[in-house]
Amino acid sequence: MSTEDAPSYLHFFVDEAGDPTLFDSKGRILVGAEGCSKYFIVGKLDVADPAALQTALEALRADLLTDPYFKRVPSMQPERGKTAVAFHAKDDVAEVRREVFRVLMQHDLRFYAAVRSKSALLDYVKQRNQLEPGYRYRGDELYDTLVEELFRRYHPFADQLNIIFARRGNKARTHAFRAAIERAEARFERDFGSRRSDAIHIVASTPPQSAGLQAVDYFLWALQRHYERGEGRYAELVWDKVVEVDDLDAVADGRKGVVYNKNRPLIVNDEGAME
């Protein structure tokens, strides 16, 4: 088989940042309370060579674990099941995060994200409850909606699309994830008149089993720091690898919904460059 005839593949790794929770178990509003995220983000990372990324992150972890500088760092202890098992930006110390970002920026990666403001979503839920008293918001509903939004937008065509997503909940959630992907593909085909992939393979996994999930977690963490804390330096660090960030609730030019990309950076200073 010639190179021209060889099938093409896309490898996407999908995870989330923040949580989709709006209410507690008694129906009280949590949005705005301490400990409740202001935004919910779903991201996908296109990894050109998952095996090479796996090798690089495993080598980095092995190197860091033998470094005496990290000898007494709690998250580096194997029994803690954190950095010693898988990189996770929230758990990793700053020195480790810097090394992980350095490795990620050396690989062929493309990041996409869909973002919702939970305060805007809460307003929508309240309005819907007035129109439909029987309606009850579910966090899974938000997750599935953002997955569909994320995949209905443009990405490269390939003969086979491989999607690995961070396992959440039971087997029914895997079926719901697949349904969201299928709806997104149907929307793309309806809108543009062509199907992007002949075959789609979907697998639920965990970060210790997947370097791609560890990588997308880092991109999501960088984006989340901007949205939750106004810290733009991490998003700036990875921006060369970002294709687009679809902010469904941002408003610009009198329209709701803004797509940030290379031509429209997420973080802009007075000189027109990213801060």
C-alpha cells in the first residue's frame, strides 16, 4: 500500500474542567458560592502521535521520580496515587507543571474547547422552569451539550476518528457520549454535505492509562486558570497549540457566542497581543 493509499487517523482525547453543578441536593443554588466553579469547560486534544507522547511523558515522570529535589513532595509518593501515577495539573507542584508544559509544547498537538458560564446557564434554567415547571436540570445534560458543540464544529477529515474520553459515571454515560458524537457528526454532514470520517471508535479511559488524557487535562487547566482566576499566562503559554475556544456565553459586537482563535486571541493587552 502506498503512502497515498494508507488510511488516515485522528486521535482525540476529551476531558472537562470545572463541574456542571448548579444546585445542591436540596435544590439550593450553588453558583457563586465558595468552592463552586464559575465555568464549565469541555476540551478535546488532537494528538498526532499518541505513542510518542506516551513515551515522552513516561520518561519525564521516571526522571522526576528519581530527582532528589522531589523526594519529599507528597504528590510524588506512589502511595498517594497522584503525580507518581499520572500527571494532573491540579495536583502537580509548580516545578512539575513547568516540565510537563515544556514536553507538551514539543509535540504536534491541537486543542479545542467549549465553555459555558454557569451564571448564564442558571438564568436559562430559571427561565425554562417558568415555561416548563416539570423541567429539572441535570449536570450530564450540560456535559453532553458541550461535547456535541465541541465536535459539531470543524476539525480535519480522516478515514478513522479515534476518541478517548475521561471515564465519568457508569456505562450509560459512555452511550450518552457516543450519542452526542453521533449527533455532532450528523449536524456537520447536514450543514456541509459530507461526512468527516468513515469510522469512529470511542473508548472511555483514565489518565494513568492515557498520556493523551493527561495532556488535555493540562490544556484545560491552563484555560480554566484564565476563566476562574484571570490568570492568562498559562493560556498564553499553550496558545500556539490552540485551534479555537468556543465561548457560548461571551458577548461581542452585540452577539452572544464568541470563538477565540489565532486571529482573535482570548487574552489581549493594550498593544493587541496576548498578555
